[in-house]
Amino acid sequence: MVVFFSLAAFAAALALSVVTYASTRSYLLNQRSDVAKRQAFNNAQLVRTVIDNDPSEIGNLVTNIRSERGGYAVVHVDATDTQNEFFYAQEPLRFTQSNLPQELVSQTLAGKTGRQRFSFQGDPYEAVGVAIPAVGAQYFEAFSLTDVERTLRTIQTTLLLGVSIVTIAAGVLGFSTSRNVLRPLRRVANAANTIATGGLDTRLEPENDPDLNQLATSFNEMVDAVQTRIEREQRFASDVSHELRSPVTALAAAVEVLEARREDFSERNQQALDIVSTQVRRFDRTVLDLLELSRLDAGATESHLEYVIMPDLISRIMTRHNYADVPFVNSLPPAISNQEVLTDRRRVERVLVNLLDNARNHGDGATRVGLDSVIDLFDDLLLLSVEDSGQGIATSERERIFERFARGTASRNSTGSGLGLAIVYEHARILGGRAWVETSMSGGARFVISMKRTARIPDQGDEI
């Protein structure tokens, strides 16, 4: 809109300026020509009178004839033979007939009155040639157009300045208009972004303009419908998961009883019991994961923030969950490594354990756990990574792998619930970061979690 306003104003102002300049130039030059022609004819009449009365005074007359500043006059007097022809110049040391346009001189000597514009010593002139056949003479006078040219140059500069001012003003007007026009759309876009990040209670304020108010009303109704549907789906998933918890628990207890009497069954029944036991545990894991995701979606899980030393926390988590044999590489600078940071240790534990379990179940086991830091444009982040020795994740699956019930190509036949990485993604988001996967140095998968690093500010009494 700014470009459109600017170009439209520029084109209109330029066209108007060209027309104005052309009209003004034509008017000033025509006016100047009329004045020059009238004065030349008056002076020619004076030359005729002098030649009629006393031809010998023609030289004095030309020298003293009245001409405009910057101009000059030349008189040609015929004689019986061409050797006695005379040209009388007003300023013979500066101006002669040779300075006049030869075409005009030839035309006037032939008995035709005319005028012609020319340049002399870099200045513009208009010459008028008047034939006086009654006395056998021709009168020439040159008029300076310097004043006219100076006036036209001033007008041209003024018009160009006006075009620039109009273009800039139109751009400012277009910018202001576009801001006013797009302000409601920006509010809609901001509200949509807020809703997309989980703020389902965001609504647009009523507008004074009827059309915009209709847009705001329709948008709010759409958000109400979306919020109702999402809440209904979340409630349904939560209710289903909760209702399944009791029968799954009963099934697990029954399976434990059967496993305690495993030796009483035949080999075929033992195989069937193993299948049932495996599927019940998988079902129980899925129900628990669904319950956790339901609480995350509903925002029912509170964060319990406390100051911890991250390398120590990770080492304890790995030891507690029987992953102490996995190499842990702490790449934090010493000043940061021993510094307490504010985080939710339970979420960090859930993320790390899920990634280690995922590496064990789908990536032939974890080969390395890493801790590093990075500073981006907005935040100071901690990076927690888990590498495995599996087949890796195809590039086309790296975004989808964190979706619910999504499985990579290498884990199609695994026994996982397909919710572990989705839980990791949600916890990473709550911790102020995100989750992604890339290829490790060994060719396997490298899952990375970023978390905001908020260090403890020492009290005045603390030792530094």
C-alpha cells in the first residue's frame, strides 16, 4: 500500500509538473518573443526614419540605439555594388553580423522578416531580422533569454522538489493508512498466534466498524467452537484413560497371580501367558502415558521449580534408573557446570528416562548422554542429548516422530506405546525449550532437548 500510494502520487505529480513546466515555458518564451518582435519593429522604424533624413547618421544611431541588457543590434545598408555594403554593429568589438544565425541573415537580406533562437558564448538568445526595403536596409536585433532560462530553471527545481515532497507525503499517508487498515488484522493474527500456543481463552474486542465487528464476532465464535471441541476431546481422553486404569490394574494383578503359578502350566500355556503379560504391561504403560498427556494438555500439571546442579542431577537420575553404565559427557564450562539453575527436576527426569528407554527399545541402547549450553538471540539454554547406536531417524520422519502414536520406520514392530517422545516434546516445551532429533557421529539418532537456563543470583552474603 505504501508503494502504491508513493508510485501513484509520484506519477500524478510528475505528469502535472511536466504539463505545468511545458505550459509555463511556452508562455514565457512566447511572451518574450512578442516583446522582442515589437521592440525590433520599433527600432527598425527608427532606422528607416534616420536613413530617410540623413544616411550618414546611421552609424551613430546603431551605436546609441536602445536595446535590452545583454542584447545587441546590427544594421545592414544596401549599396549600388556589393563592395560598398556596410554592416553597422552596436558593439563592433563584441558583436558582429557573423554572430547572428546565418540562416536568419540570409533570409532577411532576401527581403523576408523572421526570427530565430540561437546560442552565443553559451547564453541563449532570440534574434529578429526586419527587412526595410523602402530604404534598402535590414535591421537585426538579438535579445538575451538568460532571464527566461533562469526563471524556467527555478520553476523546474521547484516542481522537482514538489514532486519529491508529494511522493514522500503520499508514502507517509500510505504507511499511516496501511497501519490503520492492517491494525485489526494484526490483532487477529496476534490472537491466532496466542491461541496456537495454548491460550484458548483469547478473544477479540468488539470493533466500532460494522464489517470489522462482524469479523471479530465470527473469529470469537470460531475460537469458542474450537475450544469446546478441544476441551471435549481432552476430557474424553482423560476420562477414557482414567476408566481404563482400574481394569488394567486388575488385569495386571491377575497376570501376576498367573505368573506366580507359571510352572503349573504347559509350555504352550506359558507362551500364551508371556504374550498376555507383555501386552498388559504395554497397555498399562499406554494408559499411564495417556493420563500424563491429558494432564499436560489440560495444564493440570504444576511445575515445581527448584535450584539444582544439572550435572549432578543427571548423574543421579541415570544411576537410579540403571543407566549408570552409559557414558555421560558434561561439556559445560566450569563456571556454569557448578552453578545452580532453576528447573523442574521431575520433568528433567521424565525427559531423560524416556529418551534412555527409547534408545534401549528402538536404538540398540544409548551410547552417550551429553550436556552442553548455547546462547541464542533470546535465551540462555541448556542442551541435554541422548545418542544411540541404532539405524537413526530418516530426515522425512524427524518432525513426525514427536507426534502421538507416531513410530519411526525402524521401530514399527516394537512394543512401545508411541507416546514417549510426545511426552518428551511437551515437557521440553514447558521447560522453555524444544525437542528435535539429528544424526549422531556414529550414524545413529541423537535426540536433543533444550531448556532455559536461569542461574541463581548470589545473595549479598554469599561467597563468590
